[in-house]
Amino acid sequence: MYTDIENIIGYCFKDKEVLREALTHKSYAGEHRSVKHNERLEFLGDSILGAIVADYIYNKCPHVEEGVLSKIKANLVSRHNLYLWGKQMDLGRYIALGHGELATGGRTRDSIISNAVEAVIGAVYIDGGYTAAEQMVLPWVKTQQLTQDRGDYKSVLQEFLQKRSKQTPEYEVIQTVGPEHDKVFTVRVSAEGRQLGIGKGHNKKQAEQNAAENALSSLKK
């Protein structure tokens, strides 16, 4: 099984246990107490990915100012983009999940797949160093458009309100439902006591983005 994923990412692990850890979700580790899960590698991979992407776009876009570079980087390493990359690699097929996650479609969940992408990058870095991680990441980065993040609806909403009324949007979780492994958050965004939009998501950040998008749709009508 690991040979397949190694062929996909273009790196052969000297220590297969590091790859196993990168592909182990905490729900599986919770059912198998002696097994490590991938959250520490995810943390590391996030930083390594950020450094590789920052270096690439810094050199690729020599005349672009810092603020725009930051937005291009945010777009490249966004959860949605990492999910698409992980889906392209069929990464969900290789992730060890607990029974609850398996039963609720964990193999196709964006958060699980995008986090696993970061964990695998972290594992490659641990096993082979920065150059190995760079050789995994750069071929993918070079296929991506270097554009600013158009999906940051919270920032767009804030700019929209500031230009027109100097209001600041406020986000509030108004409902949380579902089991621990599959919670759904409902968030309300308001300004000066007036409700602007509602959004749902499997985490607070996603719900806030969806609420901001909903608010923008209403305000621009």
C-alpha cells in the first residue's frame, strides 16, 4: 500500500513508520492506543509547505509587493487547494480512520484530506530533509495559478462594510450539533446588532467564511 503512495508523491521513505504516522488520523489512533496520529506532522508540514511556497513565489514574482505575495501564498496553501491536491493523489484511500469517521465519509472530507497532505509533507521532511520536501511540493505548486485568494469572504466583507459604513462584522456561534467527530457549527455574522448572514461548516472558520459569503450575497443584491 505504501509503495503506491510513494510512487504518487515521488518519494521513497527510508522509515516507513513516519509515513504510517502521517496517514493515521486521530480517530484511528483513539481506537488503537499504541498508534501515533498525524497532527504533529501536520503542524510541521504546514510550516515547511509555507516556507517552500513563500520562497517560490518570492522568486517567481519579483515585482509584487508583500501584501499581495501574502494573499497569493494564502490561496496556494488554503484548505481547499490542499484538498484538491490530496484528492488528485487519491490520498483519502490511504488514510487510517476510526470507525466513526469511516461511517460518515471521512475518506472524502476536505479537512481530513488537506491535513493529511500537510502531514505527508512533514513526514517527507523528517525522513529526507528540506530538499526532498521541496521536490514533492514544487511540481504541484508550478501547476497552480499565482492569484490572490478570492475565497477569503471574511476579508472581503470587512472591506465592503468599512468602505460604506465603517462597521466591523462580528461572528457568533449560534448552534453546534452532531457527534464530536462530525460537528456542524452554525455562525451568525452581524454589524451594529443587525444580522447580515448565516453560515454552517464542520469547523468555526469554515462556518464564518460561509456566513460572510451569505452576507455579501445579500448586501450586493
